[in-house]
Amino acid sequence: MMVSFGQGTRGNPRSRGRTGLRNGPDRATLAVAGVVCAVAGFFVLGIVLGPVALVCGWLAMGRTWAGPRPAPAVIALVLGAIDTLLALVWLAGAAGPGGAVL
């Protein structure tokens, strides 16, 4: 009997069932993390947490605009964009003449 390498009776560990799209709790977790970062960014470190919320929302949406969009992912994306814009406006106002922000 000849032994052939790589042609065993066991299934390939990278079989079709194990390499499919990961769309279960990973996307839901990213969406919730994005919403938490966006809300926290309104109070502290908006210039950092806003883009993090944007990225988390985008990844939770599956990196596409087509198809159904989960609500928490869209909320994270929108709040992250608002948070980032407000942080940039605040920084521009702080760097303006006088440097005072009320």
C-alpha cells in the first residue's frame, strides 16, 4: 500500500464550512463597541474615539453600503462622524485667534 501525503481520510481543516463569512456575533460586537466609542467620544477624546467608532461601524456593516444595514452599525457610523466633526471644529476654534473656547 502506498502512502500519499496530503490525501488522508481526514477532512481538510480549512474545509468550506470553516472558512465562510463571519457574520455572527462579531459584527454585533463591533457595532456595540462603535456605539460605545461614539457616545464616550462626545465627552472625552472625541478626536480619537470618533474615528474608532467610524471604523467599527463600517466593519460591522460588512464594509459595504449595499444590502441590509444593522441599526447599531449605522448608529455607530453616524455618531462617529458627528463626533469627529465636532472634535475637529473644537480644535479649529481652539487654534484660532485668541485661543479661547467657551
